[in-house]
Amino acid sequence: MDKKTDAAHAPNPSTRVKKKRRILIILACLFAGMIAAVITLGCIFFYTELFFPRPAFNSTMFILPATTIVYDYRGRVAAELHGPQHRIPVKLEELPPYLVHAVLAAEDARFYKHPGFDIRAMVRAAVANLRAGEIEEGASTVTQQLARNIFLTADQTWERKFKEIYLAFHLERQLEKDAILEYYLNSIYFGDGAYGIEAAARNYFNKGSTELGVNESATLAGLICNPGIYSPFRNPQQAWHRRNIVLQRMVRYGWLDAGRYSELRQRPLATSADGRPADNYPHPFFLDQVIDEASRVHGIRAEEIYNGGLRIYTTLHPEIQALAERVFTDASLFPAGSGDRLVEAALAAVDPQTGYVLALVGGREYGSRRGFNRATMMKRAPGSALKPLVVYAPALEAGWSTEALLPDRPLIINDYTPRNYDRSFRGEVTMNQAVAWSINVPAVWLLNEIGVTRGIETLKKLGLPLHGNDRNLSLALGGMTTGISPLELAGGYAALANGGCRVEPRTIIQIYDRQNRPLVGEQFHRPVFKKSTCQDMTKLLRAVVMYGTGKGAGLYVPVAGKTGTTEQVKGSGNRDAWFAGYTPEVAAAVWMGYDHPDAGYALGFSGGDYPARLFREFVSGALEELPARESDLFVGQPAYPAPPPKPEPPPPVEEEPEMAAGQTAEQAEEGVQIEEPDSAAVP
């Protein structure tokens, strides 16, 4: 190589000087930046110490609104109750490591190294913000974000930033890193109403956070910086791109293998197929009652129910509840309405041994959440469906026999004159006949014999509500001032089905708070009837179904039950139609009627018609879902449709006027006017 060539390639002295000068300038800038950062931090801490009190942190400060989980009788999640913030707290150690790494890669890769704030990130953000002339990049650490979310507002001001750094510094002095990260993962907003990693996993992928894969974890981690822009529901393309950035960062920080990244980045987002998790308020009539029971019976405030992170274990049997709801969509089980009004209906079913509610349907259609539930809120006179509880069971308790002869002739007691459905009399009937054919006069006579007080005390022992004006003989026919609900009536019949114990119908088994403390006390079963009384009463009510007014409820297994019908006070037709009954496995009550009955809206049927048929349809399906239960109450009693020979009632000995105008034979099976003269009162 010649000298010219060497000279051409020789370093230019001026170039070397420029390079050295550039390096010195860079080093000086870095040093100045560090000095500036130190001075800035010093000013921040001086300012905040002077104008902002030093915080003392404790775990109660991080208790945020949390979703209440409702479980069915098997312990499976049935529903989620929450306010504006849907949040389900989860422990850090329960989460898969790659989920935690995805969040740190997206938000704060140096989390376990910095003291609450990251100077590197702050310098980088400061340069970006100076160039932009405004706060454009925050560089907030996980600890800073937590401090802001819990204690500060989201305003983008220098003062708020100073406080955020100050709080983060002290937060890390008082709490472990893992505790901070756990609080963060449970508090951060992931969009679409989901707060915390668990709610986000359920919302976007319809699964728990512990079940998430790497791709799903990266998708959720990518949401944190801007849930609106990176929502996989609203902007799937941007969400896909953001997820891949998070995966790339996981590779950079050594949390994901490069080969695995190459595979994962090609995959779609794979959010839940329908874009949302399954309905979080299924079986609304039942859930409405759960909420009401938690508040009314157990004294839990609505704020705690929706935001307290409770675990409510219920009696919900999803298959039986769904069956009841399905039955109510079968138009053949309901009569045609009148004009623009539907004939409404309600059903309540309980396990007679425990009082656990198996099904609740409060109407033909579900209106608004926490609206009117006819199965629990509606109070109507039960008509003859009350006779077994207020007359016949108390009489059996007092020593009367099922074959005792009862008078069926004109009766006047304190100016009160009861009448039979067919306006005729039979002279004498057995108790069995009086119950099977729902003859009114013998029931009133018998209540007078045993005393109205005995009947009232029995209803009180069963937990049935009474009004002060109910102390009269019309109570024998189910005439009540206020009335009872289908659930209350089903609970009363449950005592007959289980051998004599009162069981309180309930939808809640137990409630646990965040500290895993039980909030529901022990339930007690109180004896009301002797077992022999229940055996005799079951025999009487079997006759109702086999050859009496309740034939429409007959099943392939022994079933006991009673019809109930109340007449319109003014005009013809009926006001309410009931059927209540039981097997060893289930006790249920069905009501049908109009919400606002008047002269133009009366029923053309009795409790032995549509209500009995609906009862049969529901109970036959429910028995397929429930294990068979042995009961000596039904021993030796055949099942429908093989009844014993039908006994002929004695011929009428005296007739009153024929049936009311417009009344059909079906309507005439039984009836009672629910308003009786004051003179019927009995002390």
C-alpha cells in the first residue's frame, strides 16, 4: 500500500477531537440528567413531606368493592352480584407465573428491583414529555399505579405525579413486594366493567385466572394501559397487535422462549365465543329471593351484598328451577286470559325435610330485577287449601278420627252461615269425604268444635302470617284478611310431608364474608304435629288426588294434595285458584289468578283444574331429578291411576238455590267468599 493510500485512510485529527467532544457532551448530559433527577426527587420529597402527610398503610386501606359469588346446592358458581365494579379478589400465589410475568412485562419489568419508582423510566418519560411539551408518558411503576388508584385521582398534573412517587416510596417501605403486586392485580381496571385479573379473565375468556394460557395472559396484560383501545371485543386487531408486543417483551426479559413466542404470535385472540361470559343472573326469580333473604332474614345491607365479596351458598337446584321455568312457558297449562290481561301464576317448591327451596317462579314472565315476585311477595287467601293446616290436622291432633262423622246440614254460628260449593247438604259425611270433596260446612263446624284458637295457634307454629281480623270461623275456608304466599303455603305442607316438623323455607344455606366467617346461624326444626297425625292427614289428602277435587294432580307415584278456590266478592266467577301438595321428596304450591281481580276479570276454573295440572307437570319432572326417598306416610297407599273404588257421597237431604249464575260445573267443585260478616267472629 503506498503512502497516498495510507494518508487517505489515516484518522483525521479533527474527527477524533469531534468524537471525543461528542462523548464528553453525552457523558455530561447523562451526569447532568442524573443530578437533575436527584435534585428533582429531592424537591419532590421535600414538597410532599412539607405539604402531604406521611401515610401509614394497613391492609384495610386496600379493601375494595368486590363481587359476591352465589353458588348452587352443589357448590358450583350460579351467579355473580356486583355494583359498578365487578371484582373478584385472588391470591398472588394462585396465579400462573406467566400471567404475572405478562403483567410485569407490560407495565413494570423492574418491579422487583426499584424502590417504588424507576429512575430509568422517569428519565425516558421526561425526555418524551419535554419533546411533546406536555405530560404524554407517565412511566409509572406498579407501585405508583396502585398508590394512584387507591389514594389519588387520575389527573395528569405535576403535583399528582409528585404525590404518586412519594406514596409509592413509602408504600414499599411498609409492604412486601408480593403484597403490593397482589393488591395491584386485584384493583386495576381491565375495561368492560371488569376490575382485577379474575373478573377480567371471566369477562373476556369465560374462565378463571388460574386457567388462563400464555396468550390469554398477554392479552389481559396488554389491556391495562388503555382498556378501551385494546379491548378484544371492540378492537380485536389492535388487541392482537398489543398482545404480541407483550409477548415480545416477555422474551426480552427472559420470561418466554423465543421459539414459543414465534408460535404464539400467530394465534388468534380466542376470547369467549359469544363475546361475553354466560348470563350472570340466571333464574332471576330465585336469585331475587336470595338477595331479599340475605337482607331481610340475615340483616346484610345491600352495599355488602353487591360489593362485599361474599360467598353465598344457596339451595338452588338448577335443573329443577329450569324445569319450573320451562313449565311456565307451556301455554296448554294455562287458560286464556280476559281481554288484555294474562291469568297470572306462581309456584314454590321446597324439600320437606330441610326447607330448602327447590324452585321459585313468580310469574308468567320476569319483569324487572328485584321486581314483584308472586311466589314470595303476593298474599292471597288460600281457600280450601288451608283446611288441612287450620282444621283437619289440628282436629287429628286433638284425637278426632279420619272416619269421624261430621254434620253437613244448615249451620248458623253467631249469625255466620257457611255454604257448600253445590249449595246442597248431605246430612253426615266422614272426615275423609269432607276433605276429598272439599265440603265447607263440616270444616266450619269442626273448627268451631276444636276452637278457632287451636287452629290459629297451629298456623302460628307453622310460621304462617295472620292478621288480627283472622280470628273467625271463615278461617276454616281459607278466608284471610291479608292471605299467604305460595312459598309460605308450600312450607306449611312440608310439615305434613316430613312427619310433623316446621321447616323454614329458605334459599340460603350459608354466607361467608371476606374473612371466611359464617353469617347464617343454625336452623332449627320445631315439632308441630305428631307423626300419626301426618300419616292420617296424608291418607286424607291422598283421597283428594285419587277421587276428589284434585284428580288432575294424580301421578305415577303416591301424591297428597288439596285444592283451594276463592270466589269473587262481587259478581260471579272465582278470584284465586290453588293447588298445594307433596310427595316424600317435594312439597309445592301453585297459585293462579289475576293481579287485579274485579268483576270483569274472574277465573272460570277452580284449583282442581289448571293449578292441579301444572303441579302434576312440575312434580313429575322434579321427581326425575331427585333421589327417591322412603316415607312411611305413604306406606300401603296406591299410586294414581289405580285408586280404590270411588265412594258415593250421601244424597243431599236439603237443597239451597242452584249454582251461581254463570258458574260452570268445574267452578262449582268448591268455593268460598273471602269476606265474611263480622258476626262470624269467635272469641
